[in-house]
Amino acid sequence: MHSILEILILAAGKGTRMRSDLPKVLHRLAGKPLLGHVVDAAHALGAAQTCVVYGFGGEAVPQSMADDTLTFVLQAEQHGTGHAVKQALPRLSDDSVTLVLYGDVPLTHTTTLQPLVAAAQAGKLGLLTVNLAHPDGYGRIVREDGKVTRIVEHKDATPAERAIQEVNTGILAVATRHLKQWIAELKNDNAQGEYYLTDIIALAVRKGVEVETHQPAFEWEVLGVNSKAQLAALERIHQNEIAQALLDAGVTLMDPARLDVRGSLVCGRDVVIDVNCVFEGIVQVGDGVQVGANCVLRNVTVAAGTRIDAFTLIDDAVIGEANRLGPFSRIRPGTTLARDVHIGNFVEIKNSQIDDGSKINHLSYIGDTTMGKRVNIGAGTITCNYDGANKYRTVIEDEVFVGSDTQLVAPITVGRGATLGAGTTLTMDAPAGELTLSRAKQFTLSGWKRPVKQKKEG
């Protein structure tokens, strides 16, 4: 029977080179904190407990994560990775195996980590290493007769040891009872004056515990973030991985290098996405949907056959089948569009339900509105739904025609089949099937002269 798995995430570093007051592990990659990506990997591995060691930034880290499945341990002073692990040891079970991860190394695949866990469950120490063409700064893996004997940090390495290209990633798994014993034996007699977790490798060898190494499929899986430049580089690596998965699933990306998914994007068949689109939160896109250039979709469901033209922003909304949106449309939270709805250029919709076949094609604002089927809204129409203190609802029933430059002052109902004349300010309900308008009488002032600019003296 395999031992239970507990995961320890080291996330106490300040990240001085980030030049930010935000703790390093809370900087975002693909819309999620770096630490969030590591926590996701822990959950995917089925850890019985995930313990996060935090330090810099005080309570910002536990407050930002808001995950009931995590245990947080404060490392008030930072004296190295070995010292960080020591803070969490009382929380770990002697009967478990512990996998050590890092809050600023966000892209490690679970398939890369699983062999380390298996090695630990078989009584070995599982260690993740990687071969680098330029290993400067990394701890080197020292072997004798092919077997790992110890790790030497770059600053403590001899010239011959610095020539070694196999380096330590810091990610390892081992029986927790061993970890507790070995951490207690660590010393800080090194160039940094710190307690290195990596020193347990030599202790494992001395105690007769075999060190089994594995390497990731991609070097970037073990890259950490220490600067904004490194964060930006990992962002593009991660976005490329997302883009390749979408291409493999049959999505047409006009340029895979110009796509940003900051959450989850699920697409149906024959979806086409133009350049510079951003998808945030949970986005689901149905069959045959076309998304034009420079659109932003945030927590949106889009049904089959809908076309979203360029520069359209959709936020927390449900979009039905065969709709036509944009260009330059804004769909705000709480909006539901049914089927064959047209929302045109410079139209804003907020917290409204719009039924089949209705059209709002130009320069309008519709807020807090329930709109029926086959309604036509003329250019320049607005619903006046806010009196400065409270918001009220507008009801527009089926087959209403609203002329251009109309203001509907809520709460108000426009009856089925009604027509509102252009320029109307509607303050009372409009009856079904009738023409309603409010408009000053037109007249011409005979003999009126336009003012002439006076010449300045001197």
C-alpha cells in the first residue's frame, strides 16, 4: 500500500528583483497567481494535505489564495530552503511521503512529478534534475559511478564541479520520517550561511537511501520567476502551450502567438479566433463561433454560430445562438442574449435580457431592461434606469419599434407592437400597438441671423 502524499510548497521569498511590494508568488501568470498554478498541480496529484510556507508580505499570501484545502505556515525569518521546510514539519504526518515544490515555479506538469512521488513511495528519494547548457547559478548534481552522491551549490563548487551540466531543480519527494530526521541534521557552514534543503541528498546517500532522478519533458517546466522579464518569458511559453492545445483540438487561430487565455477556454468545432483576443475566467465557445480581432471575453458562454466582430468586450454574460455582436460593442454583467440578436457598433448592454431577433445596431445604451422578440432599437436610444440613488427596470415587449434618439425613463413598460417616434422622452407607459411620441412643435424663426465673430480692435 502506497503512503499518502503531502505536498510542501515553499513560497516565502521576497523576490527583490521583481521590484514590487507584492509578494513574488502572487504575481500573475495567465491571470492566476504563480502560487495558484503550483496549488493546481498539488490538487491534480491528489495530495492529502498541501502546506504553503509563506513569509514576505505577511498575511497577503494566505488572504489572496482563499483556499480551504491549504495549510499555511509562517516563516518569519528566511534562513534558506532547509529552514523553510523545518517550519512546516510539525504539520506533516510521519506515515506520509512529502513532495517539495516552489511557489515561483509555476509550469511543472503533473506527469513530471508523478515519478518522483512513486519513487518516494517505494522507499527512495525522488529528485527532479535538468541538463542546462549554461548552468551558472544552479546547484550541480555530483555522481559517482552514475549514482547521485550529493549536490554542490554554484558558489561552493570547484571549477570541475561547475563544469557539470546536470543541475538540481529543488523539487524532490521523500518519506516524511526521513525528511524530519535529515532536516534536523542540516548545517549552515556554506557561502550563504543558510540551511540548504539540497544537503539532504548527501544525507540520504549516507543513510543508504537510493536517489532516483527524473527529468522534465521541457526545460521550462522547472524555470522559476525572479524578475518581470522572466515572468513575461514564462507567460509566452504558457500561452504557446495553450495555443497548441487549441490548435490540436481544431480551433483556427489566425496567429497563435497573439492569444491570451487567462483562465479556461473551451471551444467547439470550427471556431475561428482572430489576433489579440483575451479570454479571462471561464469561457465556453460553441460550434462555428467567430471572434474578431482585439476582443475581450470574460466569464462568458457563447452558443453556436455567433459572430463577434472586432473590439467587442463581453463580461459575465450568456450569448445565444447565431447572434451578431460588434464591432465596438460592450456587453456587461448580467446580460443574456437569446437567438439572432444584433448588437452593433458603440452599443452598451448591461444587466438585460434580450429575446430572439431583436436588434440594437447603433450608438445606444440598454441597461436593466427586459426586451421581447423582434424589437428594433433606433440609434441614440438610452434607457434612463438610474435616478442617482436607485436603479429601475424597463420592459419592452415583442415587436416594438423605437425611433432614434429616444430616452426611456424607468420604471416603464412599452407594450407589444408599440412604436415610439424619434426624439421621444418616454416617462409613462406606452400602450400596445400605438404610436407614442413626445416632441416639441417644429417652427422656423423668420429673419434670424447667425452671430458673426467680431473683429478685434488694434
